[in-house]
Amino acid sequence: MHGFRHVAGRLHCERVLVEALARRHGTPLYVYSEQTMADHFVRLKAALGSLDPLICYAMKANSNLAVLRVFAGLGAGFDLVSGGELERALAAGADPGRCVFAGVGKTEDEIRLALAQGVYALNVESEPELVRIDRLASRMGRRAPVAIRVNPGVDARTHAKITTGTYENKFGIAFEQVAGMYRRASRLRGVWLRGVQMHIGSQLTEAGPFERAVRKVAPLAAELASRHGIEFFSIGGGAGIVYRPALASGEPRWWRSGAARGVLTPERYAAAVVPWLRPLGLRILLEPGRLLVGNAGILVTRVEYVKRTGRKTFVIVDAGMNDLIRPAFYDAYHEIVPLRRRGGGAVVSDVVGPICESGDWFCKGRPLPRVQAGEYLAICSAGAYGSVMGSNYNTRPQAAEVLVRGVRAALVRRRQALAEIWAGEQLAPWQGARAARRQP
Ligand SMILES: *Cc1c(COP(=O)(O)O)cnc(C)c1O
């Protein structure tokens, strides 16, 4: 089930006409369906029901305050990767006691902030980090709750830029070295060994790698529980979504029961991991990001020009790689549909942005309905790693974001004003104070 469908030939987000949002707020515009986020969360939680897991939404996937509030309201915790994300989660009303702090490069300030706020656990990725946490916590008169991130040495069989669980990656501690590190950590007075954690990669589309990793690490978790009294095992995030075709059948295959072979459903994911986790008797944490928000968002863009070169048809739109970098960065596929469904034949098209980079594309050589300048397109499945990876490249303002719930829609991030882009910049003293200061 997801919240985007054509009704009478017009794309709707839940009960709201997307074109009306585009006209009111302009484009490029992210539109999110609150119902879709909630459905995904509830369905995942139900599939894992017997474990009663704590689901820590990986907020780096989409950290808009309103999105965080949706998940906080559903009882989610948060998986965060920077002090900025912790401050952001707090600003959205999150309970720090349900937050886990990951990342290979935590600074002293970030560690102190996490300890002062009382996060549930810091997930440790190296011995020097453990030593630093011990020292800072001791100085604060605290014991820092930590989990060591295990690198299970399992190939997630996903894109190289989003695989994290092999020994080629910078993440975690190699499986064979973990027990020794817990032994050393148990002698540190500023550290409380609270759990063990892993995360093998992102956009995994089969259950096999999850099962292999959990099966490998579960006995270690049991051993750590008996030796060091750890209370939780976080199995990370990474469950993939169906990017193609998100809309063609009215709902993504992900959500159809009895889904096609090879599609990772929440139930298949659960079936692969629950049998290994339940006997442990530990508190189980999950850190899904993309799974919860990926198909809950679209990027709406307007066609500026249709350029025919004889060889090719370029549909030039007003969104660029600064708004959605996934195609350029990961060669990602995103379904693209016109907001107004129309008859007529398909044209093999490249949909490209206005940015001065050949990597600024959304699809290449794809049969698309014939479109004209002024029409709107939806770039689908853009709810995860979309807006959050936006930049100001080419001095382009960051896109606006709208959250929809039923018949209601609210602007949850206004479009950035141009002057905000260079607000932090100034001339050097030797350049003279009387430089032109034009406000757009
Ligand atoms: C990015 C990340 C996640 C979430 O990954 P998804 O593929 O979006 O589910 C979870 N845990 C950690 C440690 C991460 O770095």
C-alpha cells in the first residue's frame, strides 16, 4: 500500500491532487505521504511482532522535522549519525532514551552531547573510539552505554557505495576480533557494555544476506550476553524497496502479499531473521531508513524544454542532481510518471536537469509518454536519500517539502530563499567593504 495513485488520470497523494501542490508551492517540490510512512512502520512492526522490537528509524534517510514527528508519534526511536542529527531529533520531540548513535568518526563534542542527553547507546566502530568514549564519560562521572558494531564479513550483494558489511569497508569491528574487544572494554570504568550492533548495507533486495549475517552473529550475541550482560542486539537496517515500477500496478510489489519471487517483503525479512533472534531473549533493535520512507515520497518537477537532437529526445526539467543525486551517485532507477496520465505513444527520452554536469540526469533512454514544456512529472520513490542529500550546487535553492495526510497538505520546509544560500559568506577585508550587496 502506498499513497500515490492516478485517480481519473491525475496523480494524487492520498486524497490531495499533486498538481495543485505544485502550483501552490512551485517546483521542484518533494511531496510525502504520512499514511505510507505509518503503514510501512506498522507492517514491519507487525511482521516482527513476536520479537517486540524497538524500531529506530535511521533518520539520515529523511530527517525533515515533520517526518521525524510522524515516527516519534508511532513510538519509533531514532538511529542517528551526528550531533546535528541528535539536535534535530530533539527538536522534533524525540526521546533520547530511544536513540542510538552510530558512525565511525564521532567527535568529542558529539560524544559529550550524546552522553549529556542520555542516548540509549553509542555504537562503537573502533578501539580508539572506545577509549575516547571511556575517557569522556569518566570525566563526566558517567558510564557510557555502548554497543560494538560487528562487521560480520557478509556480502550484502548491493551497490558498492552502500555495502558496509565486508572487510573492505570502514565500518565496524571484524567478527573475529569482537570478543576480544568486549573483554578489553569490560575493564573500562567509563563504559557500560549494553549491546551489540551490526548493519551490512543498504537497499538489500533479498533476505539471504540478512539471514547469513544474523545466523553468524547470534551465537556471539548470546556469548556476550552471558559474559558481559549485554541487553540488546541491533540488526541494523538496509531492507530494500521496489524502485521499479512503483506506480504502474497501483501499488509497489513490495506490499502485495504473495509477492513475486525475489521481492523482499517485511514478512520474508522477518521469516529470515526471527528464528535466530527469538531464542536469544535479548531486546532486538532495527534501524530501517529507506524501507520506511523511500516509497512515501516523490519529487515533482516541471518540464522546461523538450530538446530533440535528431538522435535523442531530452526532457529538460527544473529539478537537478542537487535536488536528487541518487541517479548520478548510485546509477539509481527512479520511476518517472506525468502527473496527468495521457494516451498516445511512448518516446524514448532522457530526463535531465539544468545543471552543468553530464551526471545531471534522472533517466536515460527510457520510453516515456510524450510530454510538453509546462507539464509536471513525478520522480517516484524519492522519499529516502532525496532531499537530505540536496545541495546548493549551481546556487540552486533547496527544494520545498510538503507532507500530506488524507485531504490535508502542509508545507513542512519552505523553499530556500536565494540570499540564504550565501548568507554565511563575506568578502575578505582587503576586498573593500563597498562591494555591491544586491538582495535578490
Ligand atoms: C544508513 C544506516 C541505516 C539505514 O539504512 P537503510 O538502508 O536506509 O535502511 C541503519 N543503520 C546504520 C548504522 C546506518 O548507517
